[in-house]
Amino acid sequence: MKLVILTQVWENYAWREDGTLGVGDEAYWKAKGGSEYVVKNFRGDATAVVMAVRDQVECNNDAYRESIVDWSIVDDSYLTEFERDQLEYEGQIMFPAKELDFA
């Protein structure tokens, strides 16, 4: 089994005329897609594993945020949408899903 973790990325678009980035109440966050991360050979409690690998996935600073929004347990044969698209259009997977280290 695999554990697939889905994220949402946000970017701050609050650039001021002087070229600095507006933060706090000035921040203007826009959703910019996300990623799928994979933990192979998954066994155990999904929530505990997600919490254990969270620091490998999430990021939060004045300009960029990436947060976990969902996760699921799938078969070993599961391919992410991006991997399926590569197979369909290119005939091979050149850029596999990001794998997370979990021991």
C-alpha cells in the first residue's frame, strides 16, 4: 500500500511599489495548485505517518505556503494524475511523484 498526501500551495502577491512584499494584514494570498507526495510500503496509522512527515512537506513563510489538505491509502499500482498524464502523452514517466522518507 501507498500513502498519498495532497497539498495546497499559496503565494503572496502583495508586492508594494517599492518592490518589497506586503505581509500580515497586507498579504494577498492566491492559491497556486499543489502536489502529491507518496510514502511507499505504508503500514500503520495514516494520521501518525502524516504527522511524522509533515516537516518534509509543509512550508510557511511571508511569500509561500504549502499545507497538507488531504491524504489517502491506495494500492501499490496507483499513479498520480501527473504520472498518468506523462504515460498518456509521453509514453513514460520521466518525473515520478515525490517520495517521502519514513522509517
